[in-house]
Amino acid sequence: MSLEKRQIDIGINDADRQQIAEGLSKLLADTYTLYLNTHNFHWNVTGPMFNTLHLMFMDQYTELWNSVDVIAERIRALDHFAIGSYKDFSQYSSVKDAPSNPPKAEEMVALLVEGHETVIKTIRSIYGLVGAASDQASEDMLTQRLNVHEKNAWMLRSLLEKLSLIHISEPTRPY
């Protein structure tokens, strides 16, 4: 029995698999950076919205943590190695790292909205590659990820809306 590596034959050529793996590596780095930021904010949030944000951040970082594995395993299924060092993540990621000093809760939320929107743009940038290569497995994963990030961005964005108290006077009655 030969120990040579068997050539992959999944109906996607080498060049397309390389490009898709490169795009998914960016998504992996973005997702991991957003995971770290969200977990950081979970630990360090303070203020009147503490409990709400603490729990929301926990739900979101848990989902992000689980998705990192799905993305990395898709890269491996394409016969490429997944990035895994902080150096690689920092080079590939478009998501801004959290500030060293934890910001106020409202800024945390705004930074996470920005992070999710960045991931959304990364996902959209990969769709052309996977579609052209007929890589339905990656396309399905990207669609699922897009749905999660758009929903989380919306939920976080809604927390930033300010209440506007409008004084409504009695309607004038014609006499």
C-alpha cells in the first residue's frame, strides 16, 4: 500500500479550490477576530444593560466559536490547510481588534455591529468564487453564515436606537 497523498477529485479544479480556500481563510480570520471581540465584551461589559448584553454576547460568541470549526473544516475539505495562528488571523482579518481598554457598553455594541457588517461583506466577496466553481457546499455554508451575521447585526443595531420622547398635544377641535 502506497502512502502517497491521493489527488483530490471533487469536481472543483485546483485553482478554484485555492481561491475559495483563500477567501474562506479571510472569513475564518474575520470570524475568529469577531469571536474574540465578542467574548472580551462579554467579560468586560458594565452598566445598566449588563445582564442583557452579557447574555446576548454569550449567545453570540458561542455561535461564533462553533462556526470557526465549520469554516476551517470546509477549507480542509477543499484540501487546503486552515490558518490557525494569531499572526495569520491578524494578517487575514478585516475585523478591527477590540480596544485594549474595554469601551463603554454602547461602544461595544457599535463595534460588534461594525464587526458583523465586515464579516457580511467578506462573505459576499466569496460568493462569486464559489458560484463560478459550482461549490454548493461552500455556498450553503456562506448562506447560513450570512443569515447569522445579518440577524446579529440587526439585533445589535436595534440596541443603539435612542428613544425619542415626543410630546403629543391634544388635537385642536374646530368650534
